[in-house]
Amino acid sequence: MSELGLEISVTETKELLDSGADFYFMDCREQSEWDYVHIEGAELLPMSEIQQRLSELEPQKQRHIVIHCHHGGRSLQVAQWLRQQGFAEAQSMAGGIDVWSQEIDGSKPRYQ
């Protein structure tokens, strides 16, 4: 795969999900946020735990990884950090679940 940009849009992420593309979809929000609203297909790995749980991501190291959070700030930090750890295909979903609920799935509640 060619060098991916650090961010991916919600539309591009939805296309990946719909097409059955081989990628790892990660939610880096906290458990309470996940319990309130989450996107089907994403797996929760909170930013606050990622350093201690990095070994769990090792099997994904060569795969495309899309990370999302609430607005895109935490996921951008996680994507940058993962790239420094050798996860070259890590991307942040720009705008996070907030933009997802506005542009992709209006049934997902928004929160502050």
C-alpha cells in the first residue's frame, strides 16, 4: 500500500466498512463514551490504556488501521504515536464519531 495520509474522512471510512476492506477499526475513546454511542465494527482500545496494551495491536502492525474518537483530536495523537511505533498504515478518522453521526448515521447520538 502506498503512503497513507495521517487522516481519513468519515465517508472514506464508511466506504471501507461497506466494501469489507481488510482494516482494523479502533475506537480510542473511554469506556463510558463507548457505552453511550459506538460504531459497529470498531473495537475499543482507550487512549489512556494504549501504551500498556500495545502488544494487543502487534497482530495489526502490517494492516491498515483507522482510529476514531469523539472529534478527531485523540485519534490523531494515537495515529501519530502508532506510526512512531512502526504502524505505518495508522490513520485518524477526521471529525470522529461526532461528524460520523452528522454525515453517515444520524441515529447515533451526539454528546459534548
